[in-house]
Amino acid sequence: MLRIGITGGIGSGKSIVARLFAALGVPVYDSDSRAKHLMAHDVQLRAQLVAAFGPETYTAEGVLNRVHLAQRVFKDAAQVAQLNGLVHPRVGQDFEAWVAAQAAAGHLYILKEAALLYESGAYRQLDRIITVFAPPEVRAARVLSRDPHRTPADVQAIMRQQLSDEEKLQRADYVIYNDDSQLVLPQVLALDEAFRNE
């Protein structure tokens, strides 16, 4: 069973592309949502996060305090590295268990969607990588439209934490262009056919 990664900078549209693959019946592991789930429910990970980032990491009701975590982490590269060092290995374990279930179900290939595919080292678990590309100015406009709580400075800070577009494009096996220069669906269909025929 082929393991295909799908990545792209914030606002590139990688989640939309992943949903198109899912609509074709391809199992998609959404790393971001699984990370959030594990941060909310995995007892060991919760304890590690509190030890690293303080008791304010969770509310009195036990809910992850995303605002506190974001304010504490995203402006400090060392804190980002610490957070990723706790969360990414746990997501990797969760992914392997999920892959085993998909293989047992007889799927020809799966997708792992992750913004930080290279940064986390998760690309090592995969056979091929798709990068979804859109220029930075397009991505920033999309994020500001989608996430009214973010400022332009917030978006730039997140972009700086991610691998550059040039690096992602250079390392990709396939590129899907989501920059309004061509339709996305035909690109997805062509790759789906290629993966199914390997």
C-alpha cells in the first residue's frame, strides 16, 4: 500500500485537495486534527504539555487553551520546537496504527495530510510527497479571510515557522497548483489514477 504525504504552507489549500481525494474513496489521515485530538485526550501527552507550558495550557474544565499555547509558542522558535517534539512523535505512533487498519481493509494507497510534513520528520514514513502550491500573498489573503482572529503579523509568523515554498517544491514528488492558474480537480484525478495503477 502506497503512503502518500500531502503538504503545503498555511492557506495553500492542502485540506481542500485532501478532501477531494477523500471524495474519491481514499483514506486521509489529517495530522492537524489528530494532533488536536491527542492533545485533548491523550493523558500522557497532556501531562507533558502542562509540564512544558504551564497549568494554563488547559482550562479548569480540562479543555486545551489554544490561545495560551499559541501566544506562548508561535513567537519563539525554541518553544515551537519543544511543542513539536512532544506532539509529533505521538502523532507518528497514531498514524502507524491507522495505516495498519487501512492496509487490513485493502486500500491501494492512503494520504497523510500535514502542514509540517518535513519539519516534523513525518515524511520519512511516506513513499511520495504531494505539495499544494499557492503564492505567499494568495495564501495570506486566504488565511485572513478564513480566520478573522488572525492578524497579518500572525500569518507571517506562522509562515516563517514553515519550510519555504522553494524547499517544499524542490522536495516534492508531485505538485498540485492551487493558485487560480488551473483547475485543481483534474490534477487530483490524474494523480489518483496514477497511484491506483502502480
